[in-house]
Amino acid sequence: MAEDRFVEFLSNHNVISFIGRGSFAEVYKIERISDKEQFALKVVKPNGNETRELGIASLLQNERHPNILHYIDAYKSFHQIPSSISTRFTSYDQLLYIQTELCDSTLRQRLLEKEDPTYVRENMKKFALQIAQGLAFIHKKGVMHRDLNPGNILIKRVDLDNNEVIKIGDFGLSRLIPGLSENLTTKVGCFHYRCPEQRSGTPTQYTQKCDNYSFGVVLYEMFHPDVMVSQVPGDTLYTFHDDMDNLIIISADAKKTEALNKLENQDLEDLISGLLDSNPDNRPDSGMLSPIMESVVNNVT
């Protein structure tokens, strides 16, 4: 990650466009001059987590999986990328630059699009299984994501027939799974997808089962097109969590009086209910998610 490596990297790439930004990062589409291949370049402002993110990026650079965003290289540098986009980062910040493969959209964008229901349902079945496979992989490698939500689940077109695959990305809040003597109490991740033990703030150890809970929320959104959990008012969701510990009965419209948004498939509903169990010990293990998910989606019509 020497400084001169990043200067050389900049000389070999053009910045094509701005993709988006978060609290501590901006993402750009870049193009390698020699062959016109395009990538994403994440620019991370110092925030106390960049060293950990760099470590996770290095691990995932060497350990590849088809449903995990491929990390290609990383640099630390005071140099800023040339861009017409106004950046919030000051010239004295030493920034972390992470180069990854480029994806086409996010699951959040796809859920908000109005497409043919049959087409969407078939895609969601495929995507659900791929998310389960990606989660099982990172957990096996000792990494928990801690911020799994539709905005961090990317979709990449892989051929001219518009076939697509899921890529779990944005490991900025990820960390290695703790040992038995270590407690994790930090309230991280998008509020609506946090598990109960993440939200408690008490000295309670939480594990990779927090990702499984988040996956349950995502699954509910994927197979219940009238609901976007992230659009439910936070206070309503918080009260509901405390009282019921089961996201599945949140109404799509806060003005509705009915208590239950039932899913059409009982096996799928049982799986989601299990993932959303308030007791993490009762949630399915990530290693079992793929075969369970495969069996369930094959029965979803």
C-alpha cells in the first residue's frame, strides 16, 4: 500500500462517474485505460474503522466466493482522485481507497422497481439462495457483516442474457467473530435490520447470528412486495420489537389496523420467523441456511 503504488494506480485509470456516498465513504466508477475494464473505487474517510475494513478487505481479496463482492486492491494515500464531483474530504485526510468489481444495482433498487410480479418472484428465489450462500461463506471465514440490508446487497449482470448474481458488499462495519471472552455491544448497522441483541446496548455478546436476523428481515421484504421495512417509522418499529420480538407482523401501512402480513408460503414464513427469533440460539445456523433456503424456495410459487 505504498504511496507511489496509488499514484501509479491513478495514472492508469480514469474516473468515469460518481456512484454514491455514505457517512464515511464515497464510491466512484473508474476505468482502466489499457483495456477499458471498469471497476468501483470506494474512498473511505478516517473514521476509526478503516484499519479493520482494510483487514477484512485483505481477507476477502484472497478468499473469493461468487456471492461476495470481489476486493481487488487497497491503498492508503493523501492523494485525492481527480473528479468533478464535490468531495467532503479535505486535502489533509489520509484516505483509504478500495478497488472492487463493479456491480449494476442494489437489492434495494430492485425492490423499489415495479416489474412483472412473476419475474420478480423468480429472481427473488434465486437471490435469496445466493445471499444464504454468501453469508455461510463469510461466517465460515470468521467474519460477521453487522450491516446486512438491501442497500449493501449488490446485483451484478454476468452475461449478455442479463443473468444476474448477488454480491454481498460494504464490509465497513464488519469484524471478525469474537472469542468467548469478548463482548460486542456497539449499536451498528441500519436500525431496521438490527437484531435485538445489537440494539440492547447491554454487555451481551452477539455473534454472527445477528446477520441471520438481518437476513430474515431482508427475506421478508423480498417476498412481501408491499412492505419496505426501512420505510416504517423507527419509533413504531422499536416499540414493536420490544413488545413482540417478531418483525413479521409489521403492517406495510402504519394506518392499517390488521396485525399480520401473512406470507403465501408456510415454509418460507416458518424460516423467516426462525431467523427473527429474539433468542439468537434458536435462529438457524448459517451453515444450514443454504440447504434450508434451497428447499424452501423450490416450494415457493
